[in-house]
Amino acid sequence: MSRIIIFTGKGGVGKTSVISAHALRAARSGMNTLLVSADMAHNLGDVFETETGGELAAAEDRLTLLELDPSKIMSEHYPDLNLSIAQMLGGSVSRAAESIDSRFMIPGFEDLFMLLGIRDLYNSGKYDLILVDCAPSGETLSLLKLPELLEWYMEKFFPVGKFMTRVLSPVTDALYKVKLPDSTAMDQVSEMHQNLAALQDLLKDPQVTSVRLVTLPEKMVVEETKRTYMYLNLYGYYVDRVFINRVIPPQPGSRFMQEWRQIQQQYIEELESVFAHIPITQIPWFPEEIRGIRAVELLSRELPENPVLFARPKDPDGSGTLLNGAETYEVTEEGYVLRLRMPGAESVSVELHGQDLDIRAGNMLRKIPLPSVLHGAEIMKTEVKDEMLSVFFLPEKARLSRPEKT
């Protein structure tokens, strides 16, 4: 079974250099490796000093580069989606379709097609390892939460929308000169809905997909890394390693550099405390820019040995349960409890909205559809303890049979 490893971190921390070192190491160890850029500001070609042009490009034997173009993925696999949107704009379909020029009508929607492109590459079975160089952490979180968010909307509205399209299409066409999406476009939406479910299963299976964080021993970067880790856990993604880049090596003859090293050491200790259950790798500060195969090779020597670097995740405490990942449900004496790892969470709000549980941490909101057994339940209490959010539910049946207070 092949594997996907996603790299992210604050802008400027050197994640492209670190992931490139992974890719070169993997390829030279015999793995058929694909290094994918999901950052619209592509720079894989710059690191490996080769032309990519949005197509598969060989950087070395067994190492292929690809800078994803979401508009190309959409036009090849979902050609009628933009056309159907253009039709709903009214007027000339050809002029509307021409004006959008195969771009996206919904801001951020292109991110979905990058993820679907990665899924297709995984399903092709051509690669032993797919390494994904993502945009800075804020954009990466928007990217990774998109499949679940869109599937939530489609679960709620697509069945109704499909019915309304079939019923209202003749009326809107005749009276308002607005053409609703045809059956071909709706079939593509339905296909995309199924793909979203499969995509989530792929991305949230820790035996297939894991996330690696690249950070620096600096205050602002450390704080963002901690928040990113919490948000990744909120959405059920598995983080299996942290890289602290640009660590200043000992400089006995330089007081200035020694003082900077001491400052860095404070933040390294903080990171080691936060990520106590996750392997951490320190990478020294290289005096030259990481550019070209030779430079990438030098950086790759700072990575752990292959059996460690490319090992599939195991639970570090021997409990049989990975320490981060999707939410779980347990039966209690009074009802049920939902548990979700939330490392570093200081303020978490939890509310019921119909059949969904809304969990908000910082500026992130996740909507979790509850299983049918919890429909109509009420929240008895919530607590965050030992990096774990626990939400205790009283089922509707137990609630209705509970004696009223006098």
C-alpha cells in the first residue's frame, strides 16, 4: 500500500527544502516517489533547477515532480460544472462560459480539485510514496477541512437540489430565461459527492496519510505551529513528525551566535514539551540556499534513517490507539461520550445544531454530523483534560424518561 505525507508550516520555514530532502532520500532508496506541490506559488522547479510546466517532470531516477493545476484537473474531470454555473447566469451561455475562462466561480473551490488530483494519483498505483508540499499552514488548514465541509453541505442540500432542479427547470427556462444545471452536470456533482467521501477516508486514514510540521525555534513560528497542530487534530488529521529547521549549531568563537543559540534552545524545549508524544528532528542552519540536487542531498543527510523516516505510524504508548486522529464514541452509564484530541486547546465551545455538533476552537469551526442514536440528545457536559475534548451526551430516550424536577 502506497503512502501520502503532507508537509505544512508557517511561510518561510523551509518546508519545501525539507520535503525535497525526503523525496530525494526516498527515490534513492528505491521508492517510486512523486513530489507534488499543492501551493499555487510553486517552487519545486526552482529547488531542483528543472522545468516543470504543470506536467509530470523527472528530477532523477524514481523521482517525479508535479506542480498541480486545479483548473486543468477540473476541465479534464468535471468539464460541465462551470458550464452549468454559466447557464444559471442567464444570457448567452457561450459568452458566460467564455468569460469565466475555465476558472472558478466559488472562491477557494479550486483547492478541492487539487485534493481530488492527489487522490487520483494515489489510486493510480504508480507511486510508492506521494509527498505533498502544501501552502503555508493557514491555507493548508482551509484546504484540508474543505472535503468534510463540502460533503456536509452536499449531504444536506444535494438531494433537495436535485429534486428542485428536475421540477423547476422547465419553469425557470420558460419564464425567467434562466437555465438550471442539466442532468449531466448534476451527475457530475453526484460523482464529486461520492469522491468527497472517498477522499476523506483516504486523508484521515493514518496508515495512508500523515502530516508533518516544519517549524523554526522562534516565538511567532512556535505559536503558529502549536495552533496548527491543534486545528489538525480538530479535523482528525494524524501528525507523525515535527521538523525544527535552521537550528544554530554550537559556535564557541562567536558570543553573538551563542546568545542566539540560547534563545533558540528555549523554543526547542517548548516544542519538545508540546510534542512530547511525537518524534522531533532538528535540522541545522545551512550557510547556503537549498537549491539544486547537491544541496538537497546535503540536507537529506540530516534526516533520520529510512526505517524511522518512512515508518508507518504506531501508537507510542502501546495502547493500540493512535494519539491523534478522528473522533471516537464510547458508551457510558448514562449515555455516550464523544472524544477528540485537542492538544493546546484553551477555549473550546461546543453546541448542538439540529443533528450536528459544532465545535469551535479559536477561529476554526468544525461541524460533526452525529450518529442517528444521538439525534435528539442533549449535551450533559464538556471537558478538556489531558489534551482530550470529551462531550457527554444524554440520549433522547433517556432524557424523556428522566423524572422531572419539582
